[in-house]
Amino acid sequence: MSIANAGEAYEAAEEAAGERVARHWPEGHGLRGWITTVDHKRIGRRYMVTARCAFSG
């Protein structure tokens, strides 16, 4: 197996794993989804909102 084929196989496996996770662990909606997320970008936004609220008062 060449390096190119190994890379393609890895990407296909990652995509399949991501689809399985999305099926079994769907992203929530609304406030509950915002609070219970495991997405690092959404968590970062939550920290920014919390810091702004803490330091604006």
C-alpha cells in the first residue's frame, strides 16, 4: 500500500467514524445543546460570554 492510498484509507475511516458518532451522539439544539456541547469552538464562545458577563458588572 502506498502512502497516498494509506492517507485515503485513513480519511475514509475518519469520515465513517464521524458519521457513527453523529448518529449515536447527536448535537443538541437550543440552550441545552449549547450547555452540553463537546465542540471546542462552542465551548470557547461560552467562555467568552461568561467572561464578558463576569467583568462587565
